Amino acid sequence: MAADRRIELVPGGPSLSRLVFGAWRLLDGGATRDADAVARLIDISAGLGITSFDHADIYGGYQVEEAFGAGLARWKGRRDSIELISKCGIMLKSPQRPENWLKHYDTGAAHIAASVDRSLKNLGTDYLDLLLIHRPNPLMDADETAAGLERVVQAGKVRAVGVSNFTVPQFDLLASRLPFPVVTNQIEHSVLETSALTDGRLDHAQRLRYAPMIWSPLGGGSLFTGDGQREHKVRAALSVAAAETGAHDVATVAIAWLLRHPARLVPVLGTMKPERLAQLARALDVTLDRQQWFSILEASEGRAVP
Ligand SMILES: NC(=O)c1ccc[n+]([C@@H]2O[C@H](COP(=O)([O-])OP(=O)(O)OC[C@H]3O[C@@H](n4cnc5c(N)ncnc54)[C@H](OP(=O)(O)O)[C@@H]3O)[C@@H](O)[C@H]2O)c1
């Protein structure tokens, strides 16, 4: 059965495309993308049904949002046909932030407000569909962070809030102080990083009925470049499943493996190549059966389930 093209993060809540475009690598490797090239990428992605775009204030050393915003300004589509996601809370040492002499976290209300204003300006929009607290902060004062999030929502600058890389207790703490739901936890998970299956994070998502967003769904590329025994075994298992399901390649099956999980995972794709985006979009039509799914888990963990 094909997966739905869109997903409500929580019942009756905001919806995203089931596959999300991750903008982290937009300016990687010295790529200088002019506004027209970015506009083309947005158009191709949206045309594939990948209408949600994942950002963070810090991406590209605080420069990706502005480059993306320049492309968005040239793009002919409507703002309300896409979703823009951003994050805040990590303070990088960067020429763009000379005041940061040390990498640290700030989840205070003043930083949330300032970061949202900068993201809106850089992206050239007047609202974010979703704002995430990027990482758990040992100095997070839950009352203050919640008040900061409430304020940007009340101001109409942010439509929904979530977290990223939070443990279950950290999620629950922040959620306990908010009058609206925390709609996602964006976490690392893939055929090569499976700890979320057993450490309670995906169980928590099912219990509260929020859809987790998944970063580095292809191991950040290590699925293709990794030379260890594990990567070789996982690639072999993915190839078998690709042949059995008629999927185009191992990458598509690795995404289909995520989509098969009942917690309703939302993979955030990191490729900047239109042809790869198109390929991965086909994962929505690939359904792994139970034994195919477990054969990939077995290859990843190096043992059969008990
Ligand atoms: N919340 C967080 O803390 C956090 C952390 C990291 C990332 N993220 C988000 O997650 C997104 C995705 O992360 P990611 O970039 O690590 O994801 P990924 O999809 O696991 O990895 C993408 C990388 O794999 C490479 N790749 C090689 N062969 C590929 C193939 N056949 N198909 C697709 N990709 C292939 C891509 O290169 P090409 O471009 O050459 O295809 C790219 O460098 C980011 O953009 C960001 O939005 C969030």
C-alpha cells in the first residue's frame, strides 16, 4: 500500500509533506547557489510533492536561510503551498556571531524571539510553519522556554512548535509547560542508527500520537560510502529487498524501511541533487513486508532478533 503524500504531525494539527527537503547542505562544499538555482530546486522539490523545507538558523554558518530566501523570492509558487521549518537554540562560534566565543546553547525567551525574527527576515516570510528547539539544553528553564515559544506563536510568527534531539523526559518536561502540543521530535534514525527503536523515543511518539521527523535518514551518506562490515551487510540486505520490491535502488529502500514504522516517521532528505530527490520520492510507493523489514534490521544489528 502506498504511503500518504502528506501527514498530520498530531491529529488535527499542522501537516507536512511525508518527505521533507533538508536544507542543511545547501551551501556545502563551497557551493554558491544563485537565487535562480535555489528557485529551481524549490520548484523541483515542490513538484515532487516534497513541499516542506527544513532549516535551522545555524545552517551553513548562519547563511543557508538567506540563500534559500533569495531563491524563494524568485520562485513563482505560493507561500501557502509550502511549509517552512526552522530551529533555534544552538549558538555557534562563527564570524557571523563574533559574540559567541564558545559553542553553547540558549533556549531563553529573548533568544527564541530574536532567532525567529532573523529566520523570518532571511527566509523572506512572515511566518514559520514549525519552529523546533534544536537540541536539549542542560540550562533549559522549561518555564522560560515555554513562555518564549508561546509568545512567538501568539504573535503569529510561528504556527506550531516542536523539539529536536530530545530524550523522552526532556520532551515531557517542555510539553508539561505548554498550552499546545509539541508536534514533533526531530531525531537521528536510519538503517545505520537504530537506537530510537529501543530507547523509548518511537514508543513515546506512538503513545502521544506525534510524527517524529527523521534526520540523516541515509546515515548522512555513510550508507553509500561506509566501508565497515555493517555498511556492507546493510547494503546487501537493502539490495535484496530492492530487487524483491522492484525499488530503484538501496537508498529508496532505506527510506521505505523508515516509512514502514508505525510511529509515522517523516524522513528529512539531505540530498541536493534533483534526480536523487525524484528517486527517493518513489519510496512512498514501496512497501516492505515484515520479513524484508526485519532482514534489514538483522543486517544492521549483526544478529537475528532474540
Ligand atoms: N535536527 C538536527 O539536529 C539535524 C542534524 C542533521 C541534519 N538535520 C536535517 O536533516 C537533513 C538531512 O540530513 P542529511 O543530509 O545528513 O541526510 P541524508 O539524506 O542521510 O544524507 C544526505 C547526504 O548523502 C549523500 N548521498 C550520497 N548518495 C546518495 C543517494 N543515492 N541518495 C541520497 N543522498 C545521497 C548526499 O549527497 P548529494 O547531495 O550529493 O546527493 C548528502 O551529502 C538536513 O538537511 C537537515 O535539514 C537535522
